[in-house]
Amino acid sequence: MPPGSGLDFALTEEQELLRAEVRRFAEERLRPGLAERDRSHELPVAVLREMGEMGLLGMLVAEEYGGAGQDPLTYCLAVEEVARVCPSTAVTMSVTNSVCQWPIQRFGSDELRRRVLPELAAGAEFGGFGLTEPGSGSDAGAMQTVARRDGDDWILDGQKAWITNASIGKWFVVLARTDPAAGKRGISAFVVGREMPGFAAGAPEEKMGLRASVTGSLFFNACRVPASHLLDAEGQGLRIAFATLDHSRLGIAAQAVGIHQRALELALAYARERVQFGVPIVEHQAVRFTLARMATELAAARTLTRHAAALSERSPEAGRLASEAKLYASEAANRACFDALQIHGGNGFSEEYEIARLYRDVRVTTIYEGTSEMQRLVIARHLLAG
Amino acid sequence: MRIELSEEQLLLQDTVRRFAAEVVAPRAKEIDESGVFPREFFARAAELGLTGVAVPEQYGGAGMDVVSYCLVIEEISRACASSGVILSVNNSLVCDPILAFGTEEQKREFLTPLAAGEKIGCFALTEPEAGSDAAALRTTARRDGDDYLLDGSKVFITNGLAADVAIVFASVDLSRGHKGITAFLVPMDTPGLTRGGHQYKLGVQASGTTELFFENLRVPARYRLGDEGQGFRIAMATLDGGRIGIAAQAVGIARGAFEEARRYARERQQFGRAIAEFQTIQFYLADMAVEIDAARLLTWKAAWKKQQGGRYSLEAAQAKLFASEAAQRVTNKALQIHGGYGYTREYNVERYFRDARITEIYEGTSEIQKLVIAEQILRA
């Protein structure tokens, strides 16, 4: 990597403006009805359409395909601000932007990009990513879904599980075995549409958190996919999946940072108001020190995430840094929500307080798009290489 | 936002890394055991401009930026934490306040030889009964014509055994609390000043830490740094900067321990294979690397903020708290990876483990950092 012009920790004026705009939008449009949507498992589709109009659902896609052509750091800032208010909306946004549109733009043919990306980038349709199966989570290479060639088409059979946007998505990047004898090198990536014959989406799962996001299974029953919907070449599927995850982990790290930020705000506000032993509990040293730790870990998580995003696609270290950011930010956000709930005492256990929902929402950040354990393996592989 | 070192910074990092490998590392074990202050190291560091990294050239410094200073302290501490803190004190706690608060005459007389490394400085704030509660210090300064007469004592003074100049904090009026505290530039050969002996410690053995005693110590008024009563503010502002140096030191110690552990894990065979192939060891290494990277970024961020001007107390306290705690965990895991060998003096890792401990204590304990951080976030 060529030397830079020195360190600059500041955001650009455009980035600051966008961040402020997204924060205002999230407060005005996503804050109202948050608790109700969590209870009723309702995705705020109308607000997502508005986000599409703002360019927030096709941030990483080039303008010629209808996207906003933003850099990964700017994308992370937007995810962080959305997650600070509604983590469910943030993951919906992250999935369509990052694990769906990014690999299509990166590995799809020009024709495929023109067919699929404009409606996704505009937010008129949502995208998803089908890698995980009931029997293969961290061990993605053990997937069972198969695709066999039939003339100009591929025929897919199998099932995917835990797919964000399953029942609302129109386009999915789906991984399947095209050469069962070739093991991990026999996996290919396809763009599958919900209107293709043999495709079905399952009902939304009941989840502990992120209840206002949609998660479900995808079923392929002799699902016919045109050969032009293959990404890159046959056998490149896992490489595409891992490159995609290297990138998308930035969005999950940013989501965790947004949740962490909110947990700190809630804890600070509660500690200032709540009086025990004749003083606001923020006057008690144990509470102050907990707040100081939350703020310090937030600074670390945010800086790791932004640094990884700024170097994304530009440095051989980018993959390791994205894993470091995702690992640290998700674990720190979990600690922050735990501590923020503890500061709330019994009230924190009540769903009347926002921290209870955040505590449920944050839990998945150390699991999806690569568990903490998988991040550690990825990081260790980089550290021990060469 | 872009965190990439400039060409000059990369060059400096490379130069200091080589200097550390050739000059500092070979003597690290020896001075840890003897506790002898490494004067020769200080002199050679001076030749490279490392004794006054961020001091302008007109005052004998290298005229570089605060991030460059962090690079220097990290590289030196990676080889030898004693050497790291010796430089950190001279740069941050001695040169910095003279540059910020000194008169032109004081800069010429004191700063120039200190930054050039012709003289060694120390910072005398802590007393037996005034550690975290620095405002409770009991050393007094009594005006006597054109001079002040200082009486009292200081403890835990890094570089104290070797220093030529001390910045001494004393009260001109104990009844005024922290508003009576005043800073003085004191040549160490002034009659009435005596040093204690070598203080045996858990780690950073060669940092020349000792006590200082003042008895009717006569200091001319022109050596007063800042105004009467300004001393506490000078001390706190100075420690903000010092914390960046200690954070960089902690990063260096942690990195040294991590690199040794990674090498050992690749070589050490158990159960028929290198222990680096066991998942637990891999996970230890991954967690260590994440903490080191995060600590370094926070340290650089504080340094960048300081360079920009304006307040950076929050960033410096966060960097120091995070980096010092990370250094405890990283050196502990590094020792664990080494097993029984790690507990012996044959390997460097036990030294890193001992040296890391002080970073959570000096220049403000972790508890003081948390107080500072809480105050800052509650103000917002």
C-alpha cells in the first residue's frame, strides 16, 4: 500500500451532513412506533421505501445502475445512525445493500446488473443472501443445496435458512453445489428471483430480537434459473461468499456501534434522573465507572469500524480489519447493553424501557454474518499466514 | 477519515525499529536485572532526535508531530519498556510543559538541552500522601526576595536518579488548596536537593525511579514555570499529553509480547503439532491482535486530536485506559501461551508481563482515567 498523507480521523463535510440527515430521518420516521413494531413483528416497509428514495438502499451501487455510489465508510455511517434508532431496519438495509447488491455489482455480468440492480438500489424491491442452511452455518462449505445444468438454465434444489428479507425480497444471491465431487470448489453463486418457478419463501421466524425484521427459509424445488444469473464462473461461489462477508461485516459492525451508542445514551439519561440514596445514581462511582467503560469501548469499536471501512477494497489487511471490527464491535455492544440494562435495574427488565428491546436486538450481532468464533479463525489465519 | 502513515512517519518508524532492534533490545534483559539507568541509550536516542520528538527544531527538538512521537514510544517500548518510559517522561512531562508554559528564556536555558538530549528531565508531582489526589501535595515554596525556598519530598520520580532538571510542583499557600500549587524548573545540582536510592519495583526496573528531598532549596523566581497558582493546571494539562505517551508504551509492550507469543506458538510442539494449530491458541492470538489494533487506533486518535489543537482530555484518558488494560490482558495471554517457559527469565515474556503492570498506575491510575472520562461524557 502506498504511504498516505498522514492520519486524519475527521469525517468529510459530506459524510457529516449525511450522518446528520440520517439521524434526523431515523428520529422522525423510525422512532415513532418502535415498540409496537417489535411486538407485532412488523417491518416498517413504508419508511424503507422513503429510505430508498433517499438513496440509502443502494448506497454501494454505482450511479449508472441506479445507486448512490457511496464509499463503504459513508455506508457504515448511515447504518450506524439507522441502528441507533431501529436495529431491525438497519439489518434490512445492510442485507439489501451489502450481501445482495455488492456481490451482484462486483461479480455479475453487465446485463444482470442492469436487470436487477436499479430496482434494488431504488428500494422498490429488497434483496437477500442465501448461504446458510439448516445443517450448515459456520461450516458453509458443507451446504446441501444443488444446482444442475439443464440447457440454458440451472435447476436448483434445496433449502436455505435464517435468510433476512426472505418473504419480502425479490432477488437473492444463492449459493449451491454445481459440482458435488469438487467439494468447496464445486460451489457456485446465482441470482435467484422470487418469480422464478420452483422458488418459495417460508413464513417469518419468531426471533428473540430484531423482531421488526423479516427472517425465514428459502425453498428451491426444481427452481429454474437462467444461466445468465450465474455470478462470475462456476466453482467461484465460496470465494464470492467470503469476499461478500468480508465486506458486509462492516455493516454489522456499524449496526453494533449504533446500538452501543444508543445503550450509552439511555444509560446516561437514566443515571442522571434516577435517585437512590438521596442522589442521582450517576453520582455513585460504580455507575460512573461503568459509563466510562461503555464510552471507551464505544470509541474503540467505532474507530476500528471506520478504519476498516476506510481501507475496505484498498488494502490487503482489509479482510482482517473487517473481522476485527465486527468481532470487537459486536462483543462490546453486547457488554454495553448488559451494563446499560444493569444501570436501569428492575426497570430495565421491563419492556416499557427501550433498553430491554436493545438487549434482545444486540444479541445476534455476535452470531450472524460469521460468529465471533469464525471471526477469530479468520483473524488468526491472517496472523499466522506467511 | 484516513489512517495511513505518511512517508516521513513510515521512515521514522523504520529507523526507530532498527535502532530498537540493534541498540535497545540487546540490553533490555540486562538493565531489567541490574536496574541501571541506560545513559548510553539516552545519548544515542538523542542523536536520532527521539528525546524531543515533537519539539520545534529551534528549541533543539526534531520538529515532528504527536503521532510520530507515538510511533517512537511504541517501537522503543516494544524492545524495552524502561527505555520507553524514560523517553516518554522526557518528551511529554518535561519538554511539553516548558514549550507550552515557559518563557522564551526558560525555553532557551532548559528546553533546548532537554529536547536535544544533552540533559535529562524528570517530573516531580507525586508525594507519599498525594498520589491520585495530587492537589493534596505538601511540598511548600516560600518567597524569599528574588527566590523561592522549597521544602518537602517527592516519590516515584521516573528518571530521578539520572535527571539534570526537575519540574517540581509545590504550594505557595497550602490554605489555597490546588490554587496554591506552582511549578518550578529546578536544576538537580541545586544545593538542598537530594535524591533517594534505587527503588526496586515489579517492572520498568531501569527507569531511574527514586525519591527527591528538598530542604531550603533555593530556586530563583525566573525559574518559576507559569504563574503562582497555575501549577495544578500545568500538571493536569501535561498529564493529558503524558497519557498519550503511556498509551503508546502500553501498545509497544503488548505488541512485543504478542509477537513473541506468535513465534513461540508456531515453534512449540505438543501433541504432535505446533500449538498454533490448536483453536484455543489461535483465539488467544486473535483477541490479542484486536486489542492491540484498537489500542493503537485510540492512541493515534488522541495524538491526532492533540496535534489539531483544542482539548483532548477525553481521547487521551480513553487511550490510556484502554491500552494499559489491553496490555495486561495481552501480556498475560502471551505468558500463558509460553507455559512454564514463560514463567522463566529465559524468555522476554515475563518481563513484558511485569512491565505492563505499571501502565495502569502511573500518569493517572485506570480509576482516575475513568473519573476523567465520566466527567467529560456527563458534561456533553
